[in-house]
Amino acid sequence: MPYGPHTPADRARMLAALGMRSVDELFDDIPASVRAHGLDLPGPEPEQELASRLRELAARNRVDLVSFLGAGVYRHYVPALVDQVVSRGEFATAYTPYQPEISQGTLQTIYEYQSMLAELTGLDVVSASHYDGATATAEAALICLRATGRDRVLVSAAVHPQYQATTHTYLDGTRFAVEPIPTRPDGSTDLDALSRLLADGGRPVAGVVLAQPNVFGVLESMAEASRLAHAAGALFVAVVEPVSLAVLAPPGAYGADIAAGEGQPLGLPLGYGGPYLGILAATTALTRQVPGRLVGRTTDADGRRAFVMTLRAREQDIRRERAASNICTNQALCALTATVYLAAMGPHGLRDAAALGAARARELERALAAAGAPRIHDAPYLNEFAVRVPGAPRIHAALLERGILAGLPLASWFPDDPVLRDGLLVCATEVTRPDEIEAFAAALAGVTAEVAA
């Protein structure tokens, strides 16, 4: 039986204070079409029958596929010690470390995460309380708006569509505007178009957001984009893939004010919906604009090392309407996973993972081109790229029947683009094997011939 701390009399008094007759009135502002109306669940069953049903449902998961899917979530080898450490009870059951005297271990893990991500991104301040890359990107846009006092953010059309959609969810319906920066035929952001958008003196820009690599896997001219943004008085946001930072210039090196991204590649398993980890880092000048919890290191009264919650600017319990954000959580277990993964891999191991993934991607590109699927874009890339396959959604479905997950059909994101709707976005990492690449290319050639016949 669930425990509820409030009696019917308690609830009646609270409703009376609010001038309401029922709890339902609290939700009147939510359109009825999107309200929850209960769960469509079957009735109770005996435990033995329920266990059998759950086994049947679990058997529907495909774990035998050869996968070339990336699109924002990536397969990497995770050393066994990562799961061994994070499964310890003192970590798995830990919650928000409000009381430092009993939370030194949790505070230290967050501090170490922040330190490692600061080194990886080349920035000064790292938060540890964001759900995923999409919400971290939206929070970065909010930082730009607060810090500059301006009301316009430019986001490259080559940023992940889900990140763009989440940013719009945050800002649409407010006085703030989110505008796209178009892309060039080679898949990169059109910096000439960016210059024109920034030159609109009547509407100064708060921030410019580009991804590195972008959603097509293409490498952007981040230093030049950063220069253009700063020349117009705007902040520059780099949306990054963390493993790539082992071989690419970090955001701090090209003057980014903020870095955002998805932390899943840092030891977190693939999951349908997470839980994942939003990366958010910034320069020292923006410290008080960063939402989430910042942990610092100090000494106690006896001179011993101690960890403390230095700043928690997002907390609605202490800042209410002045909070930097109310849409973040304590992702400490996911941050711990990333920390242990980075410690286990080390800088050389992380660089090897990124470099081997890039090498496998080159093998994949050559094999698919030979099978009749050339790259769509000719700009440089790291380990992900789009290939042209006429009738890509049908080919993708046919390959799935053969046990091959052939990346992402770009028609699902760009149904009205005549080029991209015939594209597959494919990815290789260090766990992609040469025999899998050969099998993919052979199957693609065979399926394409069958469809053409």
C-alpha cells in the first residue's frame, strides 16, 4: 500500500488556500489532449505467469544485429571495472549531496568528473546535473540569453534535430527567438550565411551554436565560427561528442564560451531513452550563469581535504523564480560512470578509441562506395558520415531483415530534402569489426540489386 504523507483534511486545507475545489483544477492549464489518462495495463497475474510473459517480451529485443547506428548515441568498449565500481551500493543508492559531512564520497566523484571534463573540453567550469545532450544544449542557449541580455540565438541546421527541437521547446512562446543557420552542400554550416545573420544590427545575437562533429558527421570550421560570433558580441557554443575530443581541438582552444554535449559515449550503455548524461562546461566568466551543481575542494578546520557544494544556482528551493534552471537533476551516477571510464581509459586509451573508430570509418566508406553507396557530403569527417542509397528507407528495412542495422535513414529527419531522404547516416567506432563492414557492404550490394531487378 503506498504511503501518502497528506491526509484528506490536509489536502482540503491546501485546496481551500488555493481557492480550488479539486486537485484536477491544478492541471487546467494543460490541454486535455496531452494529459495522462491512466495506464493501459493488463490485470494482475500469478507471479509464475507474469515471469513467463516478461520473458516473452524480453525475447522480442534484437541483440544479434550488426550495428552501424550512431546519430548521437555511440557504441564503445567499456572496461569491466566501470560496471564493477558504479554498481557498488554506496554509489548506486546515493542521492543529492546536500549534507557535505555525510556525502564526501559523492561530492568527490562529482568533483573528479568536473575536473576531467574541464580538461577534456579546455574550459574552466563544468556542471554535473543535466539529463542529456539535448537539454544541455538548450541550457547553453539560455546561458547566452541571460549573460548578454539579448533575445536571439542562432543554431546551425547541422546540429542534431532533437537538440534543436528541445531548444525550441524551452524558448518558443517566449520573447526569445531561435533561428537556423543554413548548411552548405558539403554538409557544413554556411559561415557566409552566419555572417549575414550576425550583421542584422537591429536584432543583436546572444549566442551561436554549432556542433563538432555535426549531425552529418562533418567537421566544422569552429575557430572561424567562434571568431564571427565574438566579433558580433555573441557567445559561442560548441556541441561536442566527448570521445572525439581526444583527437580534435577542444572547445577552449578555439575560444568557445560554452560546450554542451551528450556524455553517453563515456562508458554509459546504449538505452532507449537513457538514463544519459548532459555535458555542460563554460568559462569562468559565466560561472554564475551555469545551472546545476558545482562542487569545489577545500580544507576543513583541521586542514584536511574536504569537498563542498560550492554553487547550486539552479536550485528552485533557494532561488525560486531567479533560478538558472529548474529542468535538471542530480545525474551523479551517470557522471560517476563517465569519470571511472575516463580514468580507466586514460588520455592514450581515449585517443586510441577515437583514432581506431576513424580508421574503421574509412574502411566502411570505401566498402560502401564499392557497393554503390558513395558519401553524400565531401567535407572532412571523423567516424560518421552519410551515404546515398536510392530508396534508403526500404533498403534499411531489408537490411534489418538480414541482421544488419544500417545506420539511420535520414528521411526520418529530413523527409522534404530531396538529397537527404535518400541517405543513410552510418557510423563506425573502435568496436566495429572488419568482417562486419564486409558483411554490410555485401548485403547492401545484394539488396540494392534485388530492389533494382
